[in-house]
Amino acid sequence: MSTFAISGLASGIDTTSLISQLMAVAAQPQNALKNQLATEQKVVTAYQAINSKLTAFQAAADAVNKSTNWAAAKASSSNSSVIATTTSTATAGSSATFNVVQLATAQISTAAVPTGGTVVSTPANGMDITDSAGTVHHLTLADGSASTVAAAVNGAGIGVRAAVVNTDGGQVLQFSAGSTGVSGSFSVAGLDTAPTTLVAAQDAKVAVGDPAAGGYTVSSSTNTFNNVLPGVTFTVGAVASNVTVSVSSDAGAISDSVKSMVDAANTLLAELNADTAKGAMLESNYQINAITQSVLSTVSHGDAGGNSFAGSGIQLTSTGTLKFDADAFAAGYAANPSATQSKVSALASSLSSLALNTSTQTVSPLINSGNAQVSELNKEISDWDSRLATEQTSLQAKYTAMEVALQKLNSTSSWLNQALSSMSGSSSSSSTSK
């Protein structure tokens, strides 16, 4: 609750300004705490940024060591009409050579539409469509027109579509399978004229050797074949002979993973450099400065035999960063895949452990300590708010009381002056009359 204040009405002193100046002096300890809080918050923010980069660095190093990473494979085809892709289960070194015998097709059947448009003379009997599994789907018809039949087929949802098509020779009622392959075949009964099959349902087929002489075929209801080779998918686009699909190690994907680890290391080093530079918040923090040296020394010490990682594409620069040479990695991996994998995996394991330990044992405790200090400073600042409010109330009451007292004295002085003046006037009048 604020105190009513009279500012210098009696004393002539600007007590409001005086109190403000006294409060500014009294608030200096709190302002010092606020400055300390701002600094501590910046320190914690820097710690958190470093910890975030450490976590990303660890994740990138762990990714290098995933077994699926080094098993990455890619498929290729000797014929441009066959497109091959791989999944994570593909095995490098596998291959298959085959002939594309035929492509998958969807059945198309048509029936001529008479001039009157009627294709079912007895619509009350309906019509039947039998699918490849032998299931008969009976359709009811409102009338026997071609358009009504087409609507009934399309509304049945049985994997067959129908349309009335205007051709040079007149209208035809066309039935089309909703999918390619033998599994999409069908037959139609109940029309006045049985439909003619223009395109037969057919599976795509590849053959290895002569099936009549020990060879074999592989069929697919679509033009895409899955797992003819484990983990390999290929799509055929034309009949072709002697097509070879092969699977090789995807060194490019492995290289990208190693590069990501190096990039993550450089991102961490850049953050550390910014936070410990001259004038930065962590300039003299030896624990943070030591992280940079730990990362660089892990690489500079080389592998278990003291050999440089440069042959695997990883090396130090003169500016205190890491560099990844994709060409050097590719050459090393091509020359000795297992040795390259062993060296790079060992380095990735060391860097992952370094990042994890630094985060959990150094930076996270610093963050927790900083947050505790921030909480304590906020509490002290809040306590000072109450203390200063009490001080201001006291000063306002004190100076208000002083002004009131001076006002009373001024009033008394004025009365005495008037009384004395009156007495002096009376004495002068008496002397004159004598």
C-alpha cells in the first residue's frame, strides 16, 4: 500500500526527487544481482548450445557404426528398360541374368452396342461377372441399356470397370480389369452378345535359361518384381534379353555417413570456438576449452597402430577443424573395405564415447549448477523487491511527517507574527492619544 506524500509544500525541498535518489542508492545491491543474473543466464545458454552440439555429434558418430550403414548396397541394371532398387536386406555381390519374356497386361473385353442401345434384352435377369478366383458377382439392372450396364458394373466395386465408348464403327461397351495380371482376369455373362476379349490378362514374366531344359521363370502380376534377389526390386518396361541386375556395396552412402560425422564435429568445434573466444562468456573456462583439444587429439593420435586417418578421408586442418576427403575415403574403401571399416568404426566409437562422457560428466553438471544459481539469484532479487518497497514506504512516511510538522510550525510562526504585529500597533495608538 503506497503512502500519501507531500512533496516540499512546507520545506521547499523536492522530497519526491530526494526519495527517488535515495531509492536508487538503496537498489544498487539488487541491480548488481540483476547484472549477475543476466551474465549467468548467458553462461547457461552457452553451455546448452554446446551440449546440443555434443548430442548431435554423438548421434552422427553412432550412425557411422550402424551395421546397416556398412552393409549399404545399391542395385544396377545392364538394360535401361529395367530399373532396379534395393532395400536394407540386399547383399552386395549378388546378381542375376535373365530374359524379360513378357510384360503384365490388364484384360480388356468389348461388346458391340446395337443401334437401339440395348445390350441386355431381359434386364430383370440381371448379369454376372466372374472373377479370376471363380467368384460370381450377380448385378441387378434397372434396364438393359449399355449405359445402365456400365453404371451397374462400376458401382459394384468388383475390380472391373465399364464404359460406353464411341468408335469409328459405332458404340461399344468396354470392360477393363482394374489391375494387371492373371489375377485380374474376369468373364461376363448375361449380355445379348458375349464380349470379345481384345487384351488377355497376363502376368509379367522373366526367364532364366530354357524352362524346358532346366531353366525357370518368375512371374509377377505387375511389371515390378520383388525379392527375386533378396532385398532387390526391379521393374521391367520392355521385352529384353540377357538383362543383368547386380548388387554392389554403396560406398557413396557410407561416405555420406562419415562426412556427416565430420560435419557434426566441425559444428561442435565452431560452437566451442565462439563460446571460448576472447571476450566470450566462457573464455577462461578450462573445462570447456579442454573439449576442443580432446576432439582434435582423438583424431590426431590416429588408429590403434598410430596410423593416420587420412587414408580413410579424415584429417586435421591447420585451423583446428576436421576435413573429409570423399575421394580418399573411396580409394581406401575400394582398396581394403574391411580395414577402412575397422579404422573408421574405431574412430567413430571413440568420438561417440567422448561426446557422451563430455555431455553427461562435464557440460550437463555445469548446466544444472548454472540453473541452480539462476534460481537462487531470482529469489534474492525477489527478496530485494520486498525490502525496497518497505524502504520506499518508510521514506515517504518520514518526509511526509516532516512536511506536516514544518507546515504546523509555519502556521504557528505566522500566528505569532500577526499577534506581535497587532500588539505593536495597539501600543503605537496609545502613545499618540496621550
